[in-house]
Amino acid sequence: MKNSQIASILRELANYLEIEGENPFKIRAYKKAARVVESLGEEIEQMVKNREDLTKLPSIGKEIAAKIEEIVKTGRLQKLEELKRKIPPSLVELLSLEGLGAKKIKALYENLNITNYEELKEAALSHKIRELPGFGPKIEEKILKGLKLLKQEGFRFLYIEVEEVAKELKEYIKSFSLVDRVEVAGSFRRAKESIADLDIVVSTNSPKEVIDYFLEFKAIEEIIVAGETKGRVVLDNKLQVDLRAIKPLHFGAALHYFTGSQSHVVAIRQLALDMGLKINEYGVFKGEKIVASKSEDEVYGALNLAYIEPELRENRGEIEAAKSNRLPILIEQDDLRGDLHMHTIYSDGANSIEEMALAAKEMGYEYIAISDHYSTIALLKGLNPKKILKEFEEIDRLNSKLNISILKSLEVDILEDGSLAASDEILKRADIVVAAVHTKLRLSKKEQTKRVVRALLNRYVNILAHPMNRLIRKRDSIDIDFKEIFKVAKDNNIFLEINSQPTRLDLNDILAKEAKEMGVRFAISSDAHNIKELEFIKYGINQARRGWIEKKDVLNTLPLEELLEAIKR
């Protein structure tokens, strides 16, 4: 029983308790406990086996400790099972829609007997929802927009949701003695933010035996194709996996072909035809003769192209750049010297400043910025100016004893009129200020642009956090004139964040490339709420690479002194 599984069960319980109408403080406690469990460096299962006192962990009281022990010992949670018998699971899924909190979902269930997306859509289209107390036309419209977004996304998984199974499958297949090489291809290899299915390419001289071995993988729910060189299955998490077993001679060409994207492969095929060549998954051919096939380097070289990194293969100018050796030298995770956006127990994080700093040091960072939320909600929860100054004092104390530099920072809300939630008196005490939109997401394009521009003109602001303010599969980007934002950012030395949270990945790759072309620079940040989430930075790196971002474009690749010089306005 891994920590991530325990955390998932605690979150699921919190969701069911929300629908049931349980005390909000209890629900919040379970969610916070889930974050703590996820962030631990040691396995909870082992702690339970060793009879350690779980209540010594942050945010874990006696009740939650007992629940965790029950999960570890039995693999289930009786309270959750009871709630599942009372509340349809499809009802909890509705929590993923923007604008539908637990109270509203409960009201829809009790008044209109709505239990799933289809019933919700039917009720919204027939205007039954607006008639309920506390709803109205605007919420009905928001529900329809959310349902439309779900349909557009299709049945896709977040990158993080398939990452572990992709790794497990690769290791499983690689361990088979008849396999020479194995790679996960497709949109996963291109590091797309969401994945429809997995494509695996295997180099072997015994394709049928490899397919048979693949079909014995423990998590397979259904076998769809069991051929001589191809296997297709559906796993127990509903993810489809295709495996192609390829002779070593053709491996490079097959890997290129099945990595995609389709538009990149089509453009490469046309280029080959223009050169009197033919290209497919078996190689590059001059007549009937193979001129390249063993490696992707060979394939690109046969077409007089520099090697194109998988993240760039979207037919957005990479082929033209490869022809003239103008491809970017894409940023690597090792280029980062620090992380400029994370949260602690001072706001909604699960770990202390010192714990976050020590975890960051283990990752090889030279510095971090603690950017706890400063917003209307944070003020209500007690994060007032006095507490912020206390946090800054703690940072000073830690800087005198830890071998990592901690910057004083805030993630400050941009209010509706473009002013900031914190006063200049507070802002000027911070080393770096991160501004963010969190509320009033449905303003008109003109109003939203004016609002953000005003915030960026504040002399204390250094970084604009998650500029799109989208949530993948849940909420579209705010309506804003990005070209205007990019221009203002460039002219005022504002860095745009590439937020690494798997549900954000914001800026997206297309906007990041556009911003770079306008001369804007970036900060790649984890937005971590616990020490485990510091590792999310790799997803931001993926996104940056897809946006053609190089080391020189990123603020937190600089040594600390140069960084502090670079953010001056």
C-alpha cells in the first residue's frame, strides 16, 4: 500500500463527505492529511508495521491516524464503503466540473435526481437547473460550458496519470530476455499534457514471443489484439496500450513513426518525396533500398535534417529549423538552480519552510522562494500582514543556518480592478513578488486584460503566475489578450510563469513559444504544496521544452546574485 494510494483513499473519503454535507473542517482535515501522506519521504505502511505513532505527523489526529491504519491493514476503509452504498460514485465525479461544489451537487441530486453527466446536461438544456434555489441562469450556463469542455477533451488522461504505468510497462517488457530495446512512443514521448493511449515500440528478433509476454502483464483487463507483431490491450484503469514488436533493423524508423505527431510525420513524408525518397515505419528508402532505419538520427540525417527532439515534433516550424540548424537547445531540468513558487503551512501547504528548504536542497537547488498565498481568502484564514512578517523573520533565521538561500516571496491576488491584495508596505519587504488571478475568471476580454496589465505595472511585481488560469479537463483559460500581456511583460521586465502543477501546465506550449518569440522570459516553478510536489517541476520542464524554451530564457537558471539583478525594475 503506497503513500499515493493511501492519500487517494483519504481524498475520495473527503469528496464523499462533502456530498453528504459533513462538517467543512473535517473535510479540510482529510484533504490536508492526504497531502501530508503524499509528501512523506518514508512509507506509511512501514510506519504502521513498526507501530509508530502517526499522530506525530503534521495534521494527523487520532481519528485520521486510525483511518490510515485501517487502510494499511485491510486495503479498504469501512466508512468509505458505507458512503459508496449511499451515494452513487458518478455523483462524486460531478465535483470535477467548475462551479459545482458539494452543496450544489447534493441539491441537484435531491431535487432533480441527477447522478451523472448526461442527466446533468439534459436538465441544464431543459432549463430545470435555473429554477432551483441558489442556482439561476449563470450557473446553468457555466455547467454547460464545463460539460462542453469535458467533451472536447475526450477520454484522455493527464500525463502524470499514465507516467507510473508507462514506467512499469517499460521495465516489465525490458526484463524479458528476448527484448533488445523498448521505448514508450506517441504523445507520451512528446510529453503532451494529456494522453489518449500509450504506444510502445520494442526491438526484438522474436516478435511473437514478446507479444505473448506483453499480454501477461498483470494490469490487463481486456485483450483486443494478439497478433504476430502487434498487441493491443485495455488496462484496469481503462488506458489502451498498443505494442509493436519490430526487428532491430527497423527500430529507429518505427520509433520515429509511432512517436508522431501525425502532422510532423506527414510533413517528413512529403519532404522525403520531394527528395526522391520514401519513408515509412520500416525506414527511409531509395527505390527498394533502405538508406536509413536503425536509429532516429539516421532517419533525420538521410533527409539532411538535424535531430529533432520528440517534444518539438508538432509541425510548428521544427522541420524548417532543422534544415538550417536553427533548432533551440532545449532546457533540461539540471539547468534549474532553484524553484520560485511553493507553499508552506503558513497558507495551504503541508510542510514547514525548513522542510521545504531541506527537500529542495536534496534536489540540488541553490535557492527557493516561499510564495505563500496573500489573498482575501488567505486573510480570512489568518494569513494577515503580521503573520507574513513573522514568516519573513523565520526565513531570515533559517537563512543563517541552512546551506540553501530562501527568498521572501508572496503569491498575491490580482483584484478585480487590477490592484493587489497586499499593500506596497508588505510587497517592498519581499525579495520577489508573484502576482496571480484566482477570482473573477469570467470577466470580458477587455476587462481581464486591463486588470492584469494594471497589476503588471505595479513596480513590485516580478512574475505573473499561471497566466491562462486554466485547469486541464476542468476549466478553460481566462479570456485575455495574450499579445498585450506579453508586450507589457517584455516592456516591464515581468517574467511569465510556466506552472508545473499537472492540472495547470500554464503557460501552455503554444503560448510559451509565442511569448518567447516576442522576447519574454520565464520562471519555471513547481507551485508545490508539499515536499513531494517539488518533483512536479519536471512537468513544467516538459511544457517548456514543447514551447521551444532554452536555458537562457528562464530566470531560475541564473545564480542567485544574477537572478536578483535580473528582476530589478
